[in-house]
Amino acid sequence: MSPLTYILGWPLLGAALVALTPRNYRFVIRTVALFTTLVSMLLAVKMFVQFQTGIATPQFVQKVPWVESLGISYYVGVDGLNVGLVLMGAIVAFAATCMSWEIKTREKEFYFLLLTMISGILGAFASLDIFFLYFFHELALIPTFIMIGVWGRGEEKNYATFQITLYLTIGALLALVGLIVLYIQSGAQTFDMLELTRHIQANPLSVNAQNLIFPFLLFGFGILVSLWPFHTWAPLGYGSAPTPTAMLHAGVLKKFGLYGLLRLAFPLLPDAAHGWLNIIAILCLGNILYVGLVAIRQKQLHMLIGNSSVAHMGFIFLGLASLNLVGVTGAVVIMVAHGFLAALSFGLGGYLFQATGTFEMKEWGGLMKKMPFIGAAFVMAAMAGCGLPGFANFVGEVMVFFAAWKTFPVATIFALWGGLVIGAVYMLRAVRAVAHGPLPGKWAELTDAGLWRKVPFIILLGSLIIFGCVPRLLTDKIRPNAEEIVKMATRTAAPKIEPVTVGLGK
Amino acid sequence: MFGNPETLAWLILFLPLLSAVGITLFTQRQPKVSALISIGAVALSFVLSCALFASLPLDKGLHEIAFQWLSVGNLEVSIGARLDGLSLMMLLVVTGVGGIIHVYSYGYMHDDASFSRFFASMSLFTFSMLGIVLANNFLQMFVFWELVGVSSYLLIGFWYERASAADACKKAFITNRLGDFGFLLGIIMVWAAAGSLNFAQLEQRFASSPEVMGAMATVAGLLVFCGAMGKSAQFPLHVWLPDAMEGPTPVSALIHAATMVAAGVYMLCRVFFMLNAPALEIISWIGGFTALLAALIAVQQDDIKRILAYSTLSQLGYMIMAVGLGGPTAAMYHLSTHAFFKALLFLGAGSIIHALHHEQDIWKMGGLKEKMPVTFWTFILGTLALAGVPPLSGFFSKDEILAAAYHHNLFLFALAVIVAVLTTFYMFRLVFVALLGKARSQAVAHAHESPGVMKFPLLILAVPTVLAGFWSIDGLFNRQFGAETSAHASNWISQIFAPFNHAPAAALAGIGAVIFGFSLALTCYQNAESDPLPKKLGFLARAMRNRFYFDELYAGLIRITQEFLASIADFLDRWIVAGLLVRGTHGTTDIAGRALRLVQTGNLQTYAFLFAAGVALVLLIVLGK
Amino acid sequence: MHVGLEHYLVVSALLFNLGLLGVIARRNLLVIYMSLELMLNAANLALVSFSRFNNNLNGQVMVFFIITVAAAEVAVGLALIVALYRKKQTAHVEDLTTMKL
Amino acid sequence: MNSSLILEIAVTILALALLLADLWTPRNLKRYLGYAAAAGTGLILLGSFAWNPDPGSSAFDTMYVLDPLALYFKRFFLFAGVAVLLIGVEFSDRFVTGVTEFSVLVLFALCGMLFAASANDFILVFVSLELITVTFYVLNSFQRTRLVSLEAGVKYLILGALSTAFTVYGIALIFGTTGHTNFQQIAALTGNMTNKPVFILGLLMVLAGLGFKIAAFPFQMWAPDVYQGSPTPATAFLAVGSKAAGIVLLLRVLFIAVPAVAVDWTKLLMVMSGITILYGNLCALPQRNLKRLLGYSSIAQAGYLLLGVTAMSAAGNSSVLFYLTGYLFTVLAAFMVIAIVTRGVDGEDVSALAGLHQRSPLLATALTLSMVSLAGIPPLAGFFGKFLLLKSVLERGAIQPACYWLVGVALVGIVISFYYYLGVVRAIFWSENSGSNERISISWPSRAVLLVCIGGMLYLGLMPNRVVNASVQAVQVLKPTSMPRAVVRF
């Protein structure tokens, strides 16, 4: 049994236990949830530590045939690309479970959905089988909708639920179609990523086939990652979502799309990908600049954070589009870093909402006075958000900038502007409005977070700073696989023109 | 083990960090302990710097130590320490002046609620500044550059409850970010073209093939200069510095006089090798212009700290101009001396403000000579040094700049002289109004000399203010920049006259400027009740007082560009995409459903008919083709 | 004149369409039901004529099945319609529209 | 008389035995006869697993064949029969008279379905269809005191008869043009029949009849009304049994009788399936009545099933079988829950579900899972079924790019369906509870059915391997291989 199976199995077990516990045993339910996620977090840390750096082949693998006739198998394992993501997912999962104290109604259902979502997320990133990649993602996606719809907040809750469901379902289904067509066209008769990759390297897809598949994957996954202009679901959705859900989705699940693009779209469809690089570069500017500007205008904190998290996706896209070792590595680093950051900022936003019952920034001010810890954490989150050195985001972003310069100089200039200036503007506005300035009288009785409430924030901040100060923890692990990906993606394949025969039935 | 430079350098760098972390995590509740930790850390690193300075034979190559921080493909970044005259001298200045200011703030801030937070931020700042000083590659410099930015953000916003302070720190950070935008872009260009970030390697590349940057050379140089523009508050990014005076006075002394603002100049000297002629030309002009602009504004300010702030600006302009004129030696020389006397002046101002219970308007002071003699005399010394009166340190350093200007560009030389006049004028305006004359407010009546912990720093700083001219700092830098060591006579008598020997015009001009400026100030402000200039100069005076309306201008610019675009984007998101498209889809689907349902009339004959119609339709589809 | 397969088919087609018309046009359930029987018998006629002209008895067999089934259908159907009439005192289709949309 | 008819005979005997037993059973014990019927059918089901006939065996000189496909569907129908009979018992207190007759009728319909499963001749197609249809006339109107039930019965009567008329006439034309009614013999000829309009016309009329059974556009009008009005068990049987019967006959006719024509009809089938999906889902969107909602949803599901048929491939057919199996458990669970929940209340408005999760966790779970499965969400049967269907159509897309558009339509349908399916889930858990709050008691047989259905959904979703293999092996008798091997043409 691979540790990964345990990592994603514990939350599932927790979900089962919660389902069996009577609904009025609140304490038991909470304890079960916290315990299971804690265990899976510790296991993930252990795995990350034991991970052997410098090897491209997946580690901790486990493979169980599932449907032989279609070549589907339960296949988990981590290599440089997803080891960080799994770790990040497990940590954020625990933090999110800690933040779930804010849920007061129907805890049983909530924790059941939360744990299901968590194991779905971890499974999605641990899977090396395309079918299960999708399967787990879907498993995590649906609880998100329900949680937003039921425990969500704000007057636009219903619309937000509708919108996020619409976008994400469409995105997921497009991606699914793309993946199935990829499977069919490859003729490999397997959903095993590595085998599929090997098979396609041996006999590449025809350019036409690639051009057919790539848009499905790009836009399918793109919608999931709130690629501009398919981004409007994100800020409102996160704003309306209960804090733990927002943390998990914005932090972890959202990276699924990028992971898919990086893992499958670029390396397996190189020729098609090259045609799209420029468009991606332009779209990612849409994220960085346009959404950044939108973030500047926001009057409510959750909308600001949501938009900023959308803006950050742009850097990752830019890194992927630059398609060179530095850029891809940087992109993966940002994926991990932004996971912590998004969870952190949504967690803080949720905390402030719980404390004050509003998201209107003009209502706040000088909260630093009353809650020094939360205030400090908020300032740090904001600084990390505008790419301050010492936090993991900086490493990734700077790598992306360096990498993108050679391929897209102009885009890089704009991206720099967006990252260094626009980012700073809205983040500092938030700080100015929330933590600084005179303290309104009505918040006189606010109190700072107690020790237990601090735990999730400390964990997340710690992870951000550790990876920010010792980036090699990540980059050295990522490099070998990033090299592979880049090699495949930049391979100028001599595409075979003679048609691929497709077996209708076997 | 303390013998080898490695450990020393690392200790010097990381001691302040340790103290910052320690204070934040453990001694929040014990302010005194925090203060001692912080002061101890910076003092220790000062001592170690001296040891390092003594132990390293500077004329034998450069010492560089580093460990790899990030290494992916051809992007290799290390955190290292480059030990040469430049960095070592700067180390001494930062830790020395910084240490003194730490001690001073122990007195100045003693009754503040968040004492610990203050010292934590100070330590963090020291750490970041040392990082810049020791940086051996561009990215490390950028990293600590940013950290300096954020620690100054924290310190300016130390009294964050005050809206003005909160706005000031925001403004400072964002303005710096504008500069950093260019800086990082420049770094990326250099890396892309020259393929390395390490200063030593780059220096060799540039030496071996001057055309390595190709067409981008000037652009890259100027972009890198943007960083300096931001940190050293050069026009047009100068607006943040005066507002930064919202921070506690020691902070103003440390960050906005002695060290941080000098980082820009330091950086330019560090990368001097990559600046080509056109770039230098522009740099020198910007420096000169800033110097003049700031000096003019300083003439009409009433807030004692703002006056000093603008004088800092104009002195920085001097240094930048010096770099532009190809005289990094002069720049660094002036930087060092300026660090001493400007820190002295700020601390003096701080002690006055402290005594007058945070009164900063010079027209509400006066008659402090008897009340606080130590402060008064040290302040006078600082003023003289700033004005450049021989044989004080300021005279020599300023003279080197004037000399450089005289040799390269007469117009800038004239400009520099004018600035020198103005400098003397506003400084003595300050002295006459604030210190001399009779008391102008109640506060002055029961003002008294500051406690020892604030007095001694003034006295200590007074020493280098006076004597730094005789320590041949410039010689050190000359060796660094491989320029010919200007003839240095052994005894101090001849050293005084050294300037007159190698650039008489400059020296005389400098002295003339001092005399002229002083006499002007004397005529205008000796026991003046109110400022005579507004009547004399009219609009010009108002423009000066209002800082030539730069803030208003920028506010307007931002409104019509960024804010405008932002509102458009927001509108599109809120109404077109979210509103029209998404809600539209929702609506149409729903309506389609309700409309389609109407077919289900419940009348079975309708159904029967539709059944037959269906058959016909199918028939059409199949046989139709 | 000689009467061929076509004639029979045309007749059966006419019957079928008449029946269909009745189903669609008439309002009374019983009449509609009779029209349906008409359609079935149109089929019967077609089958018989086909087997007669193809000399193939399967058609005849089929016809027997149809007649039997039709009988059963009529039995059930009439019972149903009567039950409905008892309940609602009407046998008109436009009265049967409580379930719609 | 050979042994291949043993299941049909067993079911008939069971039915007759029940009729006899009913004479001597006192009124208050009659519901136990329902249990007996279920038990008997259950035994037959188990027996069918024990019994494995030789694949080629047939009866009535190849009018009736017993191939793996037939066996697959016979077991399918038998399971459906057991569940429906138990739903019927749950429901029996709402019948004025004739609890036993209801079970017996169900058994007769079941018998018809069993015949339909192995029909290999248009005569048997007609007879089995009629057996099903005529019994359903009675089943649908069985609550003869409720007007809606009668109305449903009458509508089904008229429209069913109409469709029969078309089928019969179609068969007549086919017989006339080919001179045969046996599938193999017709298949032997169809090579040169494809361009005969009369033959095609006849085939289309048969198609109309089958389309009526599976409620596919444009023959779907009856479904919502009849589903809503009929007694819940009858609706369940209609949704599962008669739809499946239609599907199996469609498969047999298309791929055994007239494979050549089938290929020409891909476009037609695509249009039908696409519009069916949209129609069903769009109409279901504003629907509040549960059974009517399921009526529309069953239309949509028919569309999805047709997707598999349009694939014209073994993969497609097997995915149809798999999907149908998942659909079986899903729908039966749903109707069982509805039958129990609406026991007290009149009408089946969604609001009746309010607070269900407190009144009975089992019912809540069952209905939630069935809705989630219908929506095609992992880890349940519906997800994997839809996955297989889409996959098969996309494979077809390699030769017929139009399939991509069809898939697009299907995706739109799936997205729309999320709203009303999850809406039901919402009603179960999160609508404020207006109605009664007392716990619902469930008899252990119903409980067993629910558990089996839940188990089935999860089993098909979590370890589909065996069923997939079974369906693949079952559809081998169908001959989509008679088409040219496809080639990518971009």
C-alpha cells in the first residue's frame, strides 16, 4: 500500500465515520474530521521528506487494475510535479478543517462533504491514471457546489452557486471530452499517464488530432483555473463560499486545471500547443492586468481576495506558456505557493467576517490594534500576495519573469507591472483599509484569535516562509520532471500524416 | 573560527535577523529586553564589521563567499557576501550609524506602547540593509531591496492608527515598487543578455566584451537606475520621502537620512561597470535636477523634519549626479559623510521635537540655545558640515562632487553651486528660526535638554561629522574604482588644502556658496517674526511651499489612468460578463424550458397528432436525403 | 379490369390514414378507439394481400395474432373507457387534461 | 418443447398460481401474496443465474433465441420485476381492490418483456410488445378511483394503440417487401433493400413504435402525463421495464435485422438522441412534481441511451447495456422512495421531501444517491455509464465529426440536469421542514430493495469491471462489425 493511498484514504474514512455518527454528537464529528485530516497531513509531510530528489520516475506508486478492458487502473504515485501539490493539499486540508469551527448548522453534512472533497482533491493530485484524475476531481467538485449553496454567505449566494456550478461543470466536461478523445486518438488503449506518454512519444498524434484535442483541454482546464475571460465565477464564488470551502477550492482544487495542462496538454500535444502559446500569453495578461485592476476597485474584502487569487493564476499560465525549464518549474512553485497563500488569505477574510459580520472594508480599520496576530498575519499575507521575497510566491514569480522574458518580452513587462505595482496597490489598499488607520468605536470589544484559532494561520504562514527561504526544497524535486515536460513539449515532432485507424470496439 | 571572514560576514548579516525573529516570537511582552537584544545585535555586528575591515587585505583581490539559494537550468541565484572596500565601508556606516540610532531610539521611544515591535522592525531593517550591502549578485540585491522596502513600510507606518502615517507608508511602498519594477526588468535584461547575475562575473563579461548588452545597454542601465530612483527618491519618484517623515524621528534618521536612501547610490556604484555614457548622462541630469528641485522646496518648508527631508533629497541628488558624472568615489564619499551629519541633524531635530512634546513647526520654536546646549551645538556642527564649511567632513566630500562636475559638465557644475548656496540658505534659515532668537511658543518655555541616552549619540556622531574628512575614505573608494588615488599628503594641514590644490575653482566656488548663502539667510531671518520670502517671491514661494504641486499632479494622473481603467474593467466584469452573459444564459435556459413545456397540453389528441407528425418528420429526414 | 397488389395496398393505406385522421380529429373516445381498430385492420388487409400475392402464409399467421391481440386490446380499452365514464360522466378527450405541462 | 423458454413458463405459472391462491386468501392477508410473488420472481432470478443454457438455443423455429443478450436482459427484467412487486406491496393500501391482480399483471408484463428480450422475429416483436402494452393499460389505470390514474390509463391506451398500429403496419410493409419476418432472413436481404422506400417506410414505422416505448423524440409526448398519473409501481415498471424492452428490441432490429440500414440511419438517430436529451432536460427544469420530473428525466435518459446506439459499435452497445443497468437500480430506488414518502400525502410535490433526512435517513440516502447517479456524478453508476457512452460516441466521432456536436448537446443536457437533480437533493436536506416530522417506518422487504439498489449503484460506480465485461460479451451477438472499419478523416 502506498502512503498516498493512506493520505487520501484517511479523510475518506473520516467521511464514512462522520456519516455514521449521530448528528447531535457535534464534538465527535469535529474530532474525527480534525484527526483524520491531521493524520493525512503528517503522512504527507513524511512522504515529502522521504521523497528522493533528482529522480524523474514516480515514487510511492501503487497500481490496482480497475477496468482492464479499457485500461483503467487505480494508479497513484508522486513525482516532482505533484509531490508539492499533494503536500500543499494535505496541509491546506488540515487548515481548512481547523477553520470549520465557523460552521454552526448541520455540521454532520458539512464535515461529510468537506472530508469527501478533501480526499477527492488529494486523489486528483495523486492519481497517475487519467480516468481517476478526473474521477477524483469530480468527486471533490460536487461537494463544493453544495457547500456554497447551503452554507454560503452574502446576498448573492444563490447566483454565485449557480454561476460556479455552470462554469466548473462545463469546464470539467470539456476537459473530459478532451481527455477521452486523447485516449482514443492515441490508440494506446490505456488511461495510465506514463504509459500513454510513452506511447505518444513513440508515435506522436497527427497534427490534426492535436489541434482537435488541445482546445478542449486548454479551455476545459482553463475554465477550471479561471483563465481570463472565464474568470467571473471565481471571486463571487469564493466570496460566497464558506471559509473552508473557499480555502480548499481556491487553494488546491483550482490547481487541478493547471496540473492537467502541464501534465497532459503541453507534453502530449506539443504541435498544437505551440500554435496556442501566444494566445495563452495574451489571456494570462488578461488575468494579471485586467483582473488586477478589477481587484483594485473592490470595496469588499472577499471580492478583493478572490480577484487577486484569479490574477495570480496569470503568472502560472505565463510560466507554462514560456515552455522552458525555469518557467515550468516556476509555475509549479507558484501553484504550491499560491495554494498556501489563497488558503491563508481566505482564512483570514473568513475570520474577520466571523468576528465583525461584514466584508465591507470601509466598515473596518485599525483592526491591528485589537487583533495584533490576525493583523500581522493579514499584512504578511498581503505582502506575500504582492510577491515579497521571503515568501514562496516570490520565488515562483521571479522565475516566471526570468523565463518568460526570452519568449514574450512584452507580456513579461506587463506581467511585471501587474505583479509588482498593481498587486502592491490592491494589497496595500486592503491593509490600509483593514488593519491600519483609526479604529471605529464599534469594534472596541474585538479580541484577537485564541491559540487554537491561530493554528491554521501559523501552519500556512510557516509553509509559505519555509518554501520562500529554502526554495530548493521544491525546485530540486521539480526540476527533473520539468526537464522531461519541456523536452516533450518543445519536441518539434514530425507529425505522422497517415491516418490513425480507430478500433470501433476492440 | 571568528578569524575567517566567512563566519564574520554571516554573523554580521544574520545577527540582526536573529534579533528580529527572537523579539517577534518571544519578547513581545518585555520591551526592555527586546531593546537590549536589538541594540546588542547591531552593536555586535558593528564590532564584527570593524574586525572584518581590519582582517581583510583590501588591495589583494576581492573576497566573495556564497551558498546557492536557487538553481534551475541557467538561472543560478546565490545568497552571498561580496567583501570589498565598497561593501566594507558601507557595512561600517550602516552598523555604526545604525547602532548609534538604535541607542538613541531607546531614549526617544521609551514611553511608546509597542516598543518591542519598533525594535523588531529596526532589526529587520538593519538585516535587509546589510543584505543589500553584502549582495554579490543582482537577485540577492533585489531580494533585500524589497525587504528594505517592506521594513521601511513597517517603520513609516509604525503609528498606523494615524491615518497620515498609514497613507504615508502605503505611498512609500508603492512608489518604491514603481522603481523596483524597472529595477527587476533591468536585472532580467542583463541576465538574458549576459547570462549571469553575479557582479564579479558580469564585471568580467562587460570588461571583456563591452557590447555584450548590445542595443539594450542604455535601456538596461536606466532601468536598473529606476531602482535607485525609487529608493533614493530621485525625481520623479521623489514624492514619498517627505511623507515618510510620518515615522518616528529615529526612523527618519536611520532610514531616510543615513542608510536606506543611500542604497540607491550604493547600488549604482556597485553596478557602475554596466552604465554606459548615455545612461550616465541622463543619470547625472536627473540627479542634478532633483538636487535643485528639493533644495528649492526646502527653502519654504516650516516642518523641521520636512526641511531636513528635502535637504536629504537634494544631497542624494548630489550623489546621483556624482555617479552620473563618473565619480562613484565622490558619490560614496559624500554618502558616508552625509550619513554622519544628516543622522546627527535628524537626531538633533528629534531631540528638539522630543523636548517640545512633538512640536515640529519651526515658527513655534526658537531660543533653544540656552535650553538645550548639547543639542544646539551638535546641530550647528551638523549644519556647518552639510553646508560644506571647511574643515568639516561635508566640505571635502561635497568638494569632490563639485570637482567632478567642474571637470565633466560646467552647466551641472553651476547648478551644483546654486544648490550649495540654497543648502546653506535653508539650513541657516532653520538655525536662525528654530534655534536662535527668542522663544515663540509656550512649549519652548519649559523645554529642557534630553536625557543622556539621547545626548551621547549626538556627541558621538559629532566626531565623524567633524573629522571624517581626514580619514581618506575617498582613497579607499578610489582603490575600489581603480581611479588614480588623489594626492594625499601625510599631515592634516596639507590635507585641508588638498582640494585647493587639485581643483581650486570647485573648492573656492564651494566656499563662496557657503558665504553667499549664509549672508542671505542672515539678512532674511535674523530674529524674523514671520517668513519674508512669500512677499518677495510671490507665486514661486507658494509653488515651493506646495512642493511644486507634484502630489496633486500624480493624484490626477493616477485618477485618469489606473482608476479609470480599473472602473472600466470592473464594469465589464460586473455587468457584461457576469450580468449579461451568465444571467442571460440562465434566463434563456429557463425560458426555453418553460416554453418547451407548453407543447405538453395534456390533450391526447395533440399528442397523437404530434406522434403522426413525428413519423412524418423522421420519414423526411431519412427519405429526404 | 385486373385488380392487383397495388389496389389492395392503396385501399389499406387509405384505411390507415382514415383511421389516423379519426384518431386526431374526432373528440369522442369510443370513436377514436374505433378509428384505431380501423388502422389495425388496414394493417391486416395489407398483410393478407401481401401473403396472397407473395404466396407466403406468414402474413396470414400474423393476421391471426393481430386479430387476437386487437380483441384483447378492445376488451381492456372499453373497460377502461367505461370506468372513466363512470367516474367523470364524459368520454370526451378535451375533458382529460388535468395533467399537463 | 425445449428448455429455453423455462423462465417465461416459470413466470406464467407463478402468475396463474397467484390468481388461484387469491381465491382462497382472506382479504387482510392478500398483501402477503404480493410478497410471495416477489419471492417467487426472486427465486426465478436466482435460478436464472444458476442455469446457463447453450448460447445458440432457440424456440418456435428461431422466432425466439436465447443468446447472452437475451439472458442479460431477462435477468434485468426479473430484478426489475422483484423490485416493482415489492413497490406494489408498499403501495397496495392505495388500491381499492385487487392487490393480487396487480402483482399478476406485473408478472404478465414481465413475461412479455422476457419474450421481448429474445425476440428474433417481427411476429414475436409484435406479440411481446402487445403483451407488455395491454397489461400496462390496466396497470396505469389501476387506481381506478383516482381520476389522474384513469386519465393516464386512457392516454396510454390511445397513444399505445396508435403506436401499435404504426408498428403493425410497418411490419406489414417489411413483410410485404422482403417476404420474411425473421431477422436473419431479412438481414440476408437488406444489402439490396436499403434503397426501397416502402421497406424503409415500414422500418421507420416499427422504429416509431419502439421510439414510443423508450419515449424518444418525437414519440415522447405521452411520458410525462402517464408517469405522473399512474400508480407509482406501474410508473417504475414503465420507466425501467418497458423502456428496456424497447431498447433491446431496437438493438436487435437495428443490428441483427437490418445492420446495413442502421448505418445509414446514424444521422437520424443522432438527431433523435440530441433533441431527446435537450427536450427532457429543459422541460424537467421548472418541474415541481416528482413523478413528472422523473418522467421528463426518463426522456432525457432515453436520449443518453440513444447516444450509445448512434455509436454503431460494440463499445456503444455495451455501454447502453451498462447504462441501462445503472439506470435500473437508480430509478427503482427513486420510485420506491417516492412510493413510501407519498404514502400519506396526496400528489407528489417536491415539497413532500422536506425534512426527509430526519424522518428516514435511509430513504434520504437512497433518493440522494439515485439523483446524484442520474446526474452522472462519481462515484455512482451514472457517472461511469455516461463516461462509457460519451467515450463510444467520441470514438464514432473519428469517422463522423458530427458526433462531436452530438456530444456537445449531451454535455449541455448534463449541465442542465445538474440543477433539477441537485434541486431534489436540496429539497431533501435543506428545505425548511413544513410537513409532518414523525419517522417513516419501512417494511424490511422494501428496506432490502433500497439497500440492494444503493449497493448496485455503488457497485457499478466503484467496481464496474465485471458488469462491463458481461455487457461487452452480451452484445457480441449484435453485428456492428458489418460496417466498414473506420478511418480518421479530419
